[in-house]
Amino acid sequence: MNKKSTLDSLSVRKRYWTTPVETLTPVKREFHSMNLCRNIEAKKCLAIHGIYRKQPPRCMTRLCRTVACVMLAGLCTSYLLAQQSVGSNVGSSAKELTTPERSKYVGDSEESGPLAKDLSPSLNRADVDHAMRKIADWQLLRVQEHWSQDWTFAAMYTGFMAAGDSLHEARYRNAMLAMSEGFDWRLGPRLTHADDQAIGQTYLALYRKERDPKRIAAVRSQFDQIMQLPDDPAKPVWWWCDALFMAPPVWTRLSYATGEKKYLDYMDREWWITSKLLFDPQEHLYFRDATYFDKREKNGKKIFWSRGNGWVMAGLARVLEGMPADYPSRAKYVEQFRQLATRVAELQGSDGLWRPGLLDAGDYPLPEVSGSAFFVYAMAWGINHHVLDRAKYEPVVARAWAGLISHIYADGRLGCIQPIGAAPGDFQPASSYVYGIGAFLLAGSEVRLLKARP
């Protein structure tokens, strides 16, 4: 065996050993180093990470080198998995996935053949219904025996409930009933986490169909427990903007179902704590969470995630739908809804859709369909419920709906949906995830009414 150190024998040493670390920002340093680790074995990873030492670590014992290689191999593997999950933009924030989020049934980026040729971008009800059925049938076939209490699926369930009602398709509603009974009408395992409350929207929708107390008993019991916990405004329960879709509509609908105002009052208090923290009064957009206050896009502008703001707008629509017209703070919700709608409409792309990063569209080659679909749902709901001006917003919705239709494949797959993440990121054209299906079906349920309501 050559006596020269394995580290010395690597060609990468000559090329990179003298790279001055001082010239790299901490973020660029990490990503430069990590990118060099792609597609090479663990020992080379070790060597490359040695680049930033003044001298190669010649004094390492064989045991030390072995341990370091194993540790670094794990680091490289974790990084590559994160790259695959949320894209390679520096602006994207890798989100550590939970076990339910890692399920293969949540979604994938597999190629799916040609795009559909049997769909029309028209807002006519028959055309909208055809697109909704095509999407819903494809998704239901893939997940029907693999339900989850996770937020990813919970968002999809709201879409199936909307499709079942809009299209008068009992099989969608029956699938949701079977799912709910399978989980015994219970929320997810984390007591206060909004993601685990999202499934309650479907339980409450089914309760309205048949007022069986069992359908809301677990939700009601859990929410009663939550209201007994200490509540510190400095530590928001809903500290990330996505939560405003997941939890508030459940609290609002539980208040409506039970006639107990306390649930609505709790939601109202928590909503405005979160809004005070995350809503930007100048941009009229929501930060994803407090860690994004000082982060910037490549063009120097603030990072506002399209799907994050889509979650908020859709959440607002669903809260307003269940809130009494005379509720004291309702006007504040309407005002914020209109502010978001105005700003979002200004940022619409030429293809009718919105890029992952709202203020730096040029840095993202593909539109993001899930966030765009939530925007369409919210604005169409606003028009239909006379919260938004039809003359101003219907053209916005029409362009966006046409954009959404253009990403449906012949087999019914809906593409261009960003994988699970916490910020704007890259993805593939065929990328499809269950929450995006839910957003599309919600959008269709309101778009199909535009021509039916004056």
C-alpha cells in the first residue's frame, strides 16, 4: 500500500487546498463544501472538508480517520436527502421531515408522460368539473388505502370534501367518512400543534352532514384541554404562517357546530398574536416564521413564500366562512384578506401563476402550483362572497385557473408542486404532492361558481 496518506493522494487536494476560507460567507462556505461532497465517497468528503485547514490532518490515526469518515458520510447523506426534498436554492430552508411527511404516499417527482389534452381553461362549470374529477380520481386511487392524520393529507381531505359537495360525488365524501372512522375521529398525537389539528376540518364538515356527537367529541375534548394551558403572547402557539390554515378553521367551525363562542374567541386571540409577529405591514404579506425577518432573496428583497401566503389566504377564507357576520373583530379579518389579495394580484406572473419566492420571481424557473391554487381558491371565494370586487379579481382568477390547468398530466397528475419545505425552493415539473391536490380541488369548488353567481 502506498505510504502516502489517502488524503494526499486525492486530486481534489491540489485543486482546493488553498481555497481561502476568508473569502466565503458562512452560508457559501457550507454550501461550497457540501456541494463538493456530492457523488463522491465518504473519504473524499473528509478530504474536502480538510480544505479549510491550514495543513492536512496527517497525524490522524487510522481509528480517528475511520470514525470521521463514518460521521461525515452521514452528514453528506443527510444533506443530499435534504437537497432532494427541498431543492438546491440557498434561499430554501431544509425542513426536517417527520415520519408521516416521509411517506411515499405524500408525493413524488416521477415523470408522468404527456400533459393532458382533454381539458379547457374555461371557467364554465362543466369544464371546471371535468378538471376536478380528473385530478381527484387520480389522487384517490393512489392514497385510498394509505390515509394519514398528518397535515399533508389533511389539506387534501378538505379538497375531497369540497369536491364531493360541488360535484355531488358521494364516493369522495364516503372515502373521507371511512378515513375519519378509521382514525376514530381523533386528531394527531401532538396536543397543541396546528399541523395535527388540521384533520379536524374534515371531521367538522362531516359532522354538518350528520350531527353525531362522536364526530366532534375528541376535537372538543382536546380543545378544552388546550384552553386550560398557560398562554404567553411572547411564545405564539401558531408561530409559523402555515398554521393559520391548519388550526383556525377548526376552532371556528367547532364554535359554529357547538354554539360556544369560547372556541372562536380563542382562535381570534391566537390569530392576531401570530399576525402581529409575522404580517409585514409594508408588503402586506406574511413571513413564513420569525427566522426569515432578516433573510433576503438573491435580488436583496425580503423572502415571502408563495405557498406560505397561500396557506394564510385560504385560512382567512375558511375562517370568514364560519365566522358570524356580527363577530366584533370580523372587519379586521376582511381588511387583512383584502390587503393580501391586492398584493398577491400585483405579483401574478405572466403565465397566471406565482413563483415560490414572491418578490424574486426571476430566480425561480417554475411556478408553484400549490400556493397558486390556494390563491385562486381564496380570491374566487372572496368574489363569490362579495368580499372582493369581481371586476378587479375575476380576470386574475381566470388567468390563474388557466395556468393551473396547464400543469395537469394526461393521467390526472397535477405537477409543479413544491415538496415539503419551509421556504421557496427548486423542484421538478412533474412534482406532485397531496396538499397541492387539496388546494386545486378547493380552488375548483369556488371557480365553478363564478359564472353562476352575479
